[in-house]
Amino acid sequence: MQATPLNLLCIGDVVGPAAVDYLGKNLWALRQEYAADFVVVNAENAAAGNGTDPETARALFASGADVLTGGNHSFQKRSFYEYLEGEPRALRPANYTAACPGSGYGIFDCRGYRLLCINVSGTAFMQPLACPFETVEKILARESGGYDFALLDIHAEATSEKIALAHAFDGKISVIYGTHTHVQTADERILSRGTGYLTDLGMTGCEQDSVLGVRADCIIDFLRTKMPCRFLPAEGPVSLHGALFSIDPETAKVTSVRRIAKTE
């Protein structure tokens, strides 16, 4: 008898309080709609559109998130530092130095199976952090035998870097996807050794009349004048973007990848 697939619901970069409120009202229903066994939310821009704070993280966990991943804005708010140290479900990219608060990976229960969640940052057109390839290799070696399957959130700018990482770990990590660009890509696929992949989940935030979740007028003024300005989260209907990955627990291979896009 074939085992029931494990469904991992992965939600793209949450931008601003409107998106946090939307998940508070809808995430439990979405878990039921997609029969999700585990939910990973990228929350690096969840608090006022820039960084995360303890209050926002607690709200997302209460909404139904199992793990929060981060990115280049994970350390934007100092109030989040102590929270990262004490909350193993809140991750930041693993290729920051050990001196930074928090952890870049963890092993969590997923319907009785052990799910290794890893978060790394890309280095192409981003901060010159430790090599993400070597970082992931070291984590997999360190935790060998301690998990049943793994998930990798690559917070990166360059499409090529994300695809290269996916091929490097095809068959070693069940689910690999990108975050950071706030634009969902249409290249969902299952790689030759069974890894499910999507270059970018997209954004959960106010999409209409915005530039990547920020008020369009703020970005237009900045690009026209090059003068510093405060990037304010956009207002309006919230769009949710993400993907549902189904895993065969007997083989750790992905059997389907489904992009998700919803608007209020």
C-alpha cells in the first residue's frame, strides 16, 4: 500500500502588516484546503515591510506557520535578535557568521517524519557571505542520519545561482525553492533525481499599485531622484504566492509541485 504523500505548503516573502493580518485570517483555512502537513513562511519583511520582530513572528506562528525563514533583512530589527536565539522555529540564513544570533537550520516533526529545514542566502549581487554550496554541504553532513527529508529556502537575487544550487543538491534535498525577488516564477519542476524546485515563490503582500510590496510612489521618487526615502508598505488587496510540494515519504522524492496564487 502506497504511503500518503506529505504536503509542504511554502509561502513567499510576507511584506507588511496587511499580509500578516491576511495570514492570520486565512492560513488555517489554507492548510485545510491544501491538506498541508507543514507550513514554511518567509518572514524577513513581515514587520512594517522591513525585517521581522518578535510580535510579528508570534502572530505568524499563531496563524499556522510551522517554521519562519529569513534573508538579508533578518537582522534589520534589533528586537528580533534575542527572539532568534530562543526560538528554534525562526531561522535566518545559515551562511551568516556564527557570531550572528539564531540558527540557519533545524529539524522539525512533520507528521511523524523528521524534516530538516535549511535557510541560506545567495551571494550573487548580494552580501559576500560564506559560500551557500559549502554551507549546505556541511549541514547535510553534520545532520546525516538525523532526518528523513530536507527543505531548502534559497534567499537570493540571481536565478542562475538558485538553479545551480538546486542541481547541486538534486536527490539530496527533497524541496528547494527561492525567495527574495517577490515575483513568482513559472518554472516549477521535478529534477531528475526527484527534487521539487521553483526559482521563486513570489510575495505575499499588497501587489496592486505597489513595487514589490512597497508603495509605488516611494520607489518612483527614489529611482527618479536617487535621494534617500522611507519605503512604506503598500495598501490594498493582499495577494498570496507560494507553492505546494508533495513528497513520497518512502522515497523522499517529490511527486508534484503546484504553484499557488490567490488575491483577496
